[in-house]
Amino acid sequence: MDFQAYVFDLDGTVYLGDTLLPGAKETIAAIRKRGKKVLFLSNNPLSTRQDYFKKLTGLGIQLSLAEIITSSVVLCRHLRQSASGAAVYPIGEEALRLELEQNGFSFSTKPEEIQYVIASFDRTFTYEKLVVSLRAINRGAHFIATHPDRTCPFAEGELPDAGAVIGAIEGMTGKKVEWVAGKPSQIMAAAIGEYLALEPAKILLVGDRLQTDIAMGRWGFKTALTLSGVSKEADLKTSPWQPDFVFPELWGLNRLLEEAS
């Protein structure tokens, strides 16, 4: 199949930790040589777009800053449409707070002032953050999240991700998260379409996680699973989300490129 654009997840797909995965650089270069669009997309909000740009270029990947989007970027973009300048309580790290600040949102730790509690990947998660969230949500604050990933792949193994924070707040309040910005949400699907100016069927989304990357297929994208991150071949047997293609690592995508040419 000949796709007009390729969207790449980062953690577990292009690299793992600080190590570029086999064939990633060559495969992405081959796609560019064919004149196709490329977009790098991460649910992980621990880094800013500038951080990802620096990391990818340092690993030898050629790209522009405009070719990178994250769940925190999409969350801010979506939230601005309905609640520009709102007072928020982000349960997340510095990169998320920076993104929110740059988009005009203010921060508060006072439950009576907080309009949105934002769950995210937070390695500084504390009991006090739960207390503030509980009181704010009980007073009517909205409950949203950057992304739903339960864990995040690292070279040393998986770490608890935003899904753990969402679960804690849902269990505590009895209220479900209202919306999630990252994969596999419709919010993210719309953002991808707008960034690339293409219909989903013309885009191949490549990632390592069945529950997020491959689940994006529900919105009309074609999907490819790389077995270099979280999801493994055995997981395909029980997953409701099935990829159109499966590759051991990103270099396997070269076969599709050769067939298309």
C-alpha cells in the first residue's frame, strides 16, 4: 500500500531509552526520499517538543519542530477551544506545566479555584495531590487527562504512567475521566488529520502499543505494530485491536516501502 504520510510513536518504536532502535534512521530517511509526510507523535508528556527535537536530532533523525506533537500539546490545543485561560491543577511534571503556562492557563492549589484537574505521567505523585484533586472535583472541577497509558517503556523496564494516576482519581472520586487528549482518542485523531491535512485512510500510524497506537485504527487510520516496545506477539491473540501490519522492529517497514515503489 502507498501511504501519503507516516506517523511514528517514539518510546518503544523509534528509540528505547537513549538508544535508537535498529533501522529507525534508515527507514525514516527512505520515507522522506519518497516525498511522504512524516509526523512524530508521543503520548509521553515528560518532555517538551523542543526536548524531543533535540533528542531525535541527536540520534541522527532529520526533522523539523513542526513534525512533533505530544499529548500535552493536543490537550492544551483542545482545552483552549472551550476554557481558554482556565485555572488548572496539573498532576504532572515540568514539561506539562510549561506547555500549559505557554498556552495561557493559570495554576491553583485551592480546590475552590480549580476548574480542571489534569491527570498525567507524574513521578512526583503524592498523597497531597490526591487530596487536592478530591476536594476540587467534589466542588465541581472537571477531570481530564493527557493520555491513558498504564505504563511507559524504559530500557530498565516499564514504569507506572498516566493511567495509574487516572485510576487513583477515578477510584477515589467514583467519577470517570471526562476526556483524554492522547492516543487513542478522537481528539488526537482530529489533531493528526489537521497537522497532516490528509484523510485517515492515507496515513499509516506506527507504534508499539496495541491499546493506544493500534486502537487508533478505529478512526480510519491504517496501523502497524512494532514488537520493540510494550506489546508482544502473544498479545495479539487477545487484543480487540488488530494491526494491519506487524514488524519485529521499525526496519520491517522497508518491505512496505519497497512494495509501494
